[in-house]
Amino acid sequence: MSARDLNTPQDLTVIVLLVDDQPIVGEAVRRALSGQPDIVFYYCEDPAAALSVAARVKPTVILQDLVMPGIDGITLVRRYREGPLTADTPIIVLSTKDDPKVKSRAFAAGANDYLVKLPDSIELLARLRHHSSTYLYRQQRDEAYRALRESQRQLVETNLELQRLTSVDGLTGLSNRRHLNECLELRWKLAVRERSKFSILMIDVDNFKRYNDTYGHLAGDDVLKQIATAIRSTFRRPTDVSARFGGEEFMVLLSDTDAEAARRLGEGLCKRVADLQIVHRESLSMKLITVSVGAASTIPQPGDSQLALIAVADKALYEAKRLGKNRVFMAEMPAAAESTA
């Protein structure tokens, strides 16, 4: 790869727009640029139309006379800079005088270069190609940066989606067992450090095997989705973690929640599920889909195990089933379990 390949945009076409009220100047520039296969030339005699012409032809460099009827050349340079399509387009001003004050005003208005007209063709071509290649290189660089930023944004979104998928149960949309275990460990450590109340609810769909056997597994899956929606509607705090524990079992982690609050939430869930009025003619209780809830609560101490609290909640769930289902059985972690866990 040559030095030119490294510093010049590929397929460079120089698009020149000359704005000058003198046709003789336009013809002179046209002749100077003729025979150059990489240059496209446009001429605008009316300075009032310069902005619209520039918007149409999209020049890579503008040659701009400073003295024209109807509008001051410096003012027109400022207008280019104010326009979104020409704000960055290189502008070479043409003047009959090599006057430092005029140069200063032109550069202050936004001109990139200054030539006393008419320069010889070699200098003119060199200036036009230089400013065009710099402009096009900058455009390609900016486009590459924009593409890179967009690619990075999409990568972040993809990673977040992958992270979400690895933490979500595919059927219910609740947290999966893996994510539940991670949250349980973190929330438990926080409760130990802050000496705050911590509760767990174990939730099981009553007579669910009979439902699957009667209505089929697709209908059973729909029931689990509806119950998951009821769980999300019941446990709405940002700190609540609702998960599918396995099969038709669910678990909810309730940080900073005492036994009484956990009981009320469990009872609210039982009512919400029963209110779904999902017919279950083979149910041994209400002839509707219901859930039973085992709840356990404690203030974790250093050395305590979250597994012990899960075991207590599981036993409480068994009691809720034994007592007739569609209810909450509340248990607090016994002192012996706390001290020996």
C-alpha cells in the first residue's frame, strides 16, 4: 500500500463549486480544470443561489469570490458555515488583493484558504485536491466512528439480552433457578450485614399433575404463565426476586420483610390466583386452579445458612397443603436451626 493509499480516501472525486459573478473567471477556472478526470466542475454566477446550488451538488470544495453584487463574500462564507450541508465544506476565497486585513476577515468568517485570482493551474489544482481529500478523509473517519459507536451500542444491547436470557425462565419470564441462587446469596449476605428481616415464600400449584393429565401439558404451561403474571403483579418492589424454582414450584425472596408482611403478600397471591377462575374440575379442593404458599422469615446472623430457611419454608408449604391448600402457612426459623445452620 502506498503513502497515497494511506492518506487519501479511496475513489476520490473532487467536486468544485465556483461562485463568482464574472463569467470570464468561470471560464478560466473551467479551462484550468479541464482534462482532469478526478474533478467535476460546477459554476454559479448568482451568489444568491449559491447555497441552494451547494446543497444540490454537494461540493467537496467551494471557490468563493469575495466581491460580488448583492451580497458581501464574507457574509456568504458565514452562511455556508451556518448551513448543515456546508458547515464543514472547505472554502477557498478568491480575491484580487493580497491584503492581510481581508485575509484575516475571511479566515475569521470560516474560510479555509485564500488565493489571489487567478492562480496558476498547478497551484489551483494542488489546493483543490488537498482540501477535498482532507474533507473526504474526515467524512470517512467520522462515518467510521459513527459505525463503530453503533456497533458498540448493538454489542452492549446483545450482551444485555444474552445476560437476561441466561437469567430468565423461558416459559414464565420469571428468574430461573441459576439467577435465583445468585440473588439469594447476595441478598442473604446483605441481610446479615444490615441485620434486617428476610423472608422466603415457596409457592406450589395445587393438584397440578391432575390438571396436566386432564387438560394436557400445553394447557398446563398456560396456567404456569398466568400464575407467573400473578406473581409479578403481587411482588412489585425492585428488591423482590420472583423465580421459577422447578416444575410448578415458584420461590420469592423478600428482603427487609418480616413474617406478617410476608404472610399478607402470600395471601394476596392466593387470592389473585383464585380470582383467575381457571377451571380445574379434577381439583380436590375448589375446582379451580389455586396455589399453596409456605413462608419462612428470619433475621439472618453471621454463620446462618439460607438453605436452612429454605428448608423451613418447604416444610411450611407441606403444612399449607396438608391443611387444605389455597392458603399460606407461616413459619419462623427456629432458634435451633439458626444456631446450628
